[in-house]
Amino acid sequence: MVSERAKRTTPFTAMEVLERANRMDDVVHLEVGEPDFDTPAAVTDAAIAALQAGETGYTSSKGKPELRRAISAYYDRQYGVDVDPSRIIVTSGSSPALLLAFNTLVDPGDEVVLTDPYYACYPNFVRQAGGRISTVSLSAADGFRPDVNEFARTVSTETEALLLNSPANPTGAVLDGSTLEELVSLADAADATVISDEVYHGLTYEGEDHTILEYTDDAFVLDGFSKRFAMTGWRLGWMVAPPEYVEHVNRIAQNVLICAPNFVQSAGVAALESAANGLDDVRDTYRERRDYLVDAVEEWGLSMDYTPGGAYYLLIDVSNLPGDAFDAADFFLEEAGVAMTPGPDFGTNAEDCLRVSYANSAERLETASERIQQALSTIETPLAD
């Protein structure tokens, strides 16, 4: 008999749209966060060398010592933060790291606070641990950046964990250092633990990235190689855990994950030690694409009301189109050959939106814009103001 936990797990709509779009011809894919850059050559070369050297067996569940040292050096170099390698657990992507964090922290009935909009998988991760969800509302008018006062009204002594994501999926919003520091103080006062999803670090367009570890050692941090190094299919990530939680996390990892692939971990070392040199060019390219698409949305007669500060997503308000967001996504896929993700997957405050990924070439974005403009011109009902 199927468990209630399985029944309560909702589909990941972005992947469903991708599967549908893949059955069609000549679709511009703006539905998934899949970098169009090649994995850096130094990373691929390191993986090949590792395979040829026979690095195909198990590693420690925490990960290869050389990779954990490289991650520790990254925190020192990037943020001036001292993270002991013993606090780092290497995982097969950042999503398993999030599951490890929740299963270490959350008992059935414990409250986890999310922002709304949120990454579509977050509620399912909480449910897998038996937690209950409370949300802090975000709005486009505020650039989808949270108001600390709104968090203060939601976080209480009943809260076990507070999940932050910056740069954020699906909004691209970025939290500055002072906001992170205030949220740490708020969590400390409620005896709650911060979980910080930092997988889009390195893709901030104005200002600087700030890790939560600049303000506390008592937080879980999730990060990985997929986004900044174009390594989505390599499935490599990590967690930094508070010292008192490390062995608890590791015991779960031993049972559930065993370890991340051996030779892929060697590729991760190469990414951190050499491939990071090309990240400035990648970031500049994404910024140009963001600026183009923000201007294009205005030309389409649709609304955003904000400019994303990082990641490679934006939320477009389609409430002035006929039907709901699912209808809008269907319309653009069927009539324009452009795949986008319906916003309801990302929370109540994204219900009237489509999430658009600009992790695609400038040429394909221009094609998408032209197709969308043409498709919108066929709608008989005028767009509302």
C-alpha cells in the first residue's frame, strides 16, 4: 500500500514541463535551471584522470579529505570564514544535503519556516521529515526580499528550522549581509536553526554574496557545483553542519547515500581550485541575459515590478492573460514553442506567475522573445493594464 508520505509528495512541475517539451520539436527551454555552458575543461580532465587512475571505489561518507579541504579553502578565500573540514559532508548534489539537514533537525510535527515564493521542492523535503510548514510572504514590490519584521511575526519558540535561499529560486532575490545577520539573531532568540541554501552563490550581479557562516557557526549550509560550474548532471554538492550535528548527519548519510561518486569528487577539487577563474565571465554573461529579458518582458506588455539580483530566474506576472498560470504556460508552449514553468509550484505568491530561466543562449532568448511577442499578438482579449 502506498504510504501517505508518498501520496503527499507533489510533482516537480518544471520537470513535467521539460518532459512534455522534449516530445515537441524546436522548443526554447526556459523552464529548467540548466546552464548552457560546458563544464570547464579542467573539471572534465580531472574526472577522466581520476577514472584512469582507478578512483571508482567507495570513499568516506563525509567525502574525500582533499575535496573537504578544498571546500574549506573556498570559504576562507571567498568569505574570510574558517570552516574546519571536519564540519563538511560531501553529497550527491545539494538536494540530498537538504534532506539530510531536515532529517537531522526535524521531528514529526516540528515547524519549518519558508519564504513564499520558495523553491518548489522545499515543502516536499519538509514533509519527508514529517515537519509542518509556515511561510513568510514575499512580494515583487519589495523585490521578493524578506522583511525581517515579517519573519519576527512568524518565527516562534515552536519553530525548529528557518530555511533561507539567496540568491533565490525562483525569484533571483539576494539577501544582504545585514539582513542575514538580523535573521540569525531572530533564529537564536527562538532557539531555531537556520538552514541556508547557497547553491546559487557566485551568480550575484550587484553587491557581494554573503554566507550565513559569516554570522554564525550554528547553521546548516547547502551548496554545490551544479550552477556555477555547469555541473548539473555530475551530482556533487556539500553541507557544512554545526559541529554538534556532524556525526548525526554522517550516520544518516552512511545509511542513505553511502558516498558521492569517487571520481566526481576529484573533479570537484579541480572546479574549486582552477575552474573558478572563469566565473566572472559566466556571471557577466548571465547579467546581460537578465537585462535583455527584463526589457523584453516590458515589451511583451507583461509585468515583473522588480529586477532579480542573482541566480538565473525571474517571475513574470501573467494575471492579465486569459486563464491561470497553467493556461499561460500551455499557451506559450503550444503556440510559441517556449517552455516556462507555472508559478503555483513555487507558492501562493507565485500563483499568477511564470518562472523563466535565462540559463540559455542570447540567441535562443531572442528567439523566445520574438515567438512570445507573436503569440501574444494573436490574443483577441486585450491585455489588462
